[in-house]
Amino acid sequence: MLVVGLTGGIGSGKTAASEHFKSLGITIVDADEVSRQVVEPGTPALSQIAEHFGERVLDDDQSLDRRALRDIIFNQPDEKKWLEQLLHPLIGMETFRQLQASQSAYTIFVSPLLIEIGQDKMTQRILVVDAPESEQVSRTIKRDDTNAESVKSIMQSQASRALRLEKADDVLLNDGSLESLKEKVEALHKTYLELAQSGKPAGEDS
């Protein structure tokens, strides 16, 4: 099964690209969605988190208050490490399960940290959605109603643009209109269908 890892910096257009792949009939496994699913109310992971950090990390409906949790671990490396040791194996197992369950011709695995935390090992090919840094900043400010300083701080915590491009098998340059992005997705879709049918791994399609 061909699994394409889709990644890119904040504001690059990962979601727009993955949504168009989905509209073409391709299964999307989203790392952010998986990370939310493993801590839904009633899950063992959420119970452990609440036991460890206390009720302050729960909303009124007993769901995880992500902002409260982020605030706690932001300046506490030991607590962050504890949380990662709990969640990363669970996220990895659930991601693998969803990838294995996919019935589409190939599968897109979307993760902003695909390269940073080694999730690329679950893929056969890496697609980087790339955009000029000025575009990333302006799009994120508009989308999240935030400021340039906050966006640049997030960008610095992610893999550098140069590293992502170095790791990429394919690059989707998102520096134009939504229609232009969709056309590029459709061209890649055709390529991935051919690769999936041929059974060739990444790097052997030339």
C-alpha cells in the first residue's frame, strides 16, 4: 500500500491540499485528528492525564482542555516528556491502524511534524506543501487571528523549510490561488495512482 506523507510549515496550505485529495476519493489520515481521538472522554489516556495533572486540564464537559495542558507543559520539560511518553505510542498505534484500514488506491498521511518526530517511517513517499515564509505568516494571521511574532515562534519550532525540502520526494508550491493548488493536487493524484498501480517504491518512478 502506498502511503504518502503530507507535511509543510504552518500556513503552507496542508489542509487545503489534503481536502482536495479527499474529494478525489483518497483516504486521509490526519495526525492532529488521531492525537485528539486518543484523548477523547472515556479513553484510558485521558484518565491518566487527569490523574497526573488534576482536574484543571479538563473542561466542564470532561473533555481535555488542550490550552490548559499546553500552558502547564510549556516551561516544564519533565512534564512534557511524561506526556509524550504516554501519548506518542498510542498515537503511533492508532495511526498505523487507520493506515492499514484504508481502502483507497493510496493513502495520504497528514502531519505537521512528519519529519521532526520520525513519522515519515510510516510512509513510502513525502509530499511537502511549500509556501514563501511571508505567505505562511500572512495566512496564519488571517486564519487564527494572531500576530506575526506568535506565528514566527511556531515556525521556529518546526523543521526548517530547507530540511523539509531536502526530505521531499514531491513539492507542491502553494504560492497562488486555490484553483492553482487544486490543479497541482490533481497532477500529483495521477502520479500517485500510477505509482500505486505499478507497485514501485519512492525513488523508482523515473
